[in-house]
Amino acid sequence: MEQKNDNLKIILDEASNLSLNQIRRLLKNMPASEIAHALESSPPKQRNLLFSLLKTEEEGDVLFELGEEIQQDLVSNISNDELTKAVKELELDEIVDILQNLPRERMQNILSNMSMVDRQRIEMGLTFRDDTAGGLLNTDVISVRPNNTINEVINYLRDQGDLPENTDKIFVVNNDNEYLGQLLISVIITSDPSMIVREIMETEISPIDIDLSDKEVAVIFERNNLISSSVIDKEGKLIGRITIDDVVDVIREDADQNLLGMAGVAEDTFAPPGRAAKTRVFWLGLNLITAFIAASAISIFQDIIDKIVYLAVLMPIVASMGGVAATQTLTIVLRGLTLEQINTSNIGWLFKRELAVSILNGIVLSALVGLVTYLWFNDKIISFLISFALIINLISSVIAGILVPLILRKFKQDPAIGGSVVVTTVTDVIGFISFLGLATIFLI
């Protein structure tokens, strides 16, 4: 492992003046995941060079490990014949992940160059949405009948040669291929060879439905510590399995989306300036609109700001504190939604908890802000007003931080992407209105 990491560092080091043959030898000794990391960590020109040094049979594994944007860029630069050969040895879900992002005409061209069996398998996989269990499944399942003896099962497994990766269990089906249960490899090894499969198979673990969302699949794997699980269609027939490596990819991608989404960014780290600007401009524009909304709230109180100038000095404190508090609550809610920990039965408790936290923090922070304001401006009324406005805004931050992501999800929008912009606007506007509104009432 240390040698592989050294190879990665050497390749990524711009100061290492290596020949193409030297780089090719380094790549040969690296796993696909490390090569993919090297590509994702390289600017476009260097990335294309590194990929061109790979053998065709290595390209498929590397392409699957890459993020969608970089994957599409590299695929667009290779021929259909090369791509067909590159993905030939991949598993079904891996091939589908790569081909489903191609233009339809090109995808059909590649499928036409495959064998009838491979084409039918891939076309079946392409019918499933990529964010469902169907988009994750592999068809490399091993199944037996309930009336087989353990000795027959062992002989059957030996005849298979190499078992598919992450095979910790096989599945039991009837003559119509309907799922009946599962049989752990460890149980097969330790059981009496004369026993019947029906006697020792497990039936309490439910198979995964083909239309279940990938996030729900990830939760099932986490809660049950699964390595693999069967997948059935609407008729209850076994059509494939999902393995832990695919679930890890789902978890990683979801984490990346949430992290980037909160900043309104969704791009390759080394994307060209034009493309990066295009992906960011929408959220910057939306933020500009919200800034004008906050500014319009301030303009309502222009007269009192003109009369008492130091209100302009103090009002960003209220808005900023509310924005930070709202982001904290928003983060808690987003995490709960992602892990499916939040539901109708506990959202009320969470709201009360966050409200209590905001009130406690509001009391402590408002006292501190009020004291500093009094020492700064020597004005008891202003000190009281900013303290009270801060408490109001911290309470509003809880309401925004909880309701905004729930409302966005209700309308099938990603709360991680738009949530931070909306809650910040809400706390800014309420912060300005509460502080300047109170100042208007008590100082004029």
C-alpha cells in the first residue's frame, strides 16, 4: 500500500520530470481507484495524458471509479470500439453507470457491437433509474433450490470456479425463480452435507425491492451490516443482488452532493473556468436576489438609520448571528434527513430541542452583546434593543433551519442545494426588521 501511495505522489508531483514509459510503469502497479484519484487530482491536460497511457482493458475499471463529469469528458475522447472493449469485463451496474450518460445514438451504437447476451443484460439494467436498487444491482447471482442437499450445493459452488466478489451468501428460489430465502456461505461450510437447503436457509431477511431508492438501500445495509442482498422484481422473482461496494459509492456520492450543494457548487475540482463559472452563476444570481431583498428591508428604516447612524454599525451583528445559528440547525436537519432519522413522529421533539437551544444561547449571547454595546455606545436602550432583537432572530433561525429543508423536500427539491441560501435570507431579513423595527418604536 505504501508503494502505491508513493506512485500516486510521484505522478501528481509536477516537479517529477518523468518519461511517458516511467509514468506508464507506475500506473501499471496502481489499482483502478488510485489511478482514478490521480486523474481527479490533475488539471485537464495532464489528466488526458495519464488516461491515454492506460491499456484499453484498464480503462473500464478506471472510468467507473471516476465522478460523472470527468468520466464523460474522458469517454467523449475515445472511440466507440475502444469504449466497447474497455467496459466488456465490467459488472452490469458498472457498465450501465458509464453507458447511461452517453448520447442515445452513441449508446445504441456500442450496444450493437456487443453479444446478444451482454446486450440484453445491459438493456435490462438501463431500464432502471440509476438512483434505485435496480441501478445498483448485479446479475452475477448464485441460486439453488430448497430441496437441494448441502453436498449438492457445495459441488455446485466448486463447479463455478471463482465466486463473484463479495459473495457471503447464495439465494434460494423455486422453479419459477421466485425468492424464498438465503443461505450463508459460513452455514454451508459448517452444516452436515446430507441436510436439505430448506432446513437451514434464512427466511427472515427480506429481499430488496427493485424500485427502492438507493439511499434507502444504503440505510438497509447499514442497519443490518450487510455485505450483499438479493433484489427482486414486482413479481417476487430474483433478478440480481447488490453488494457493499456499490452501497459505499452511494454514500460517498451523497456526502459529496450535500457538501457541494450547501455552497451551490457541483463541479470537477479542476474544471475549466468557463464551465465552473456556468455552474456557479445561478446560485450567485439567486444570492444576489436575496441580498436585494435584505437591502430592501433595511431601506424601510432609512430615516431612523440617518438619525441614529450607529444602528448601521450594530445591525450586521444580529443578522450574522441568526445566519450562523440557522446554518447549524439546517446542518442537523440535513444530516437527519440523509440518514432517514427524521420523520413525522420525532420532528416535533427536534423542533422543541432546537428551540430550547436557541433560547438558552439567546439569553447568554444577548447578555454579552448588550453589555458590549453599552460599553461601546453608553446607551441602555440600544443595548436592550439589540439583545431582544438577537433573541428574536435566534428563534427565527430555528424555524427557518427546520422548516425550509422540509418544505424543499416536500416539493422534491434537494434541501442541501437551496437550503442555505433561503435560511440565510430569512434570518437576515428578520434580523434587520426586528432590530430596526424596535429602534423605530422606542427611539422615535
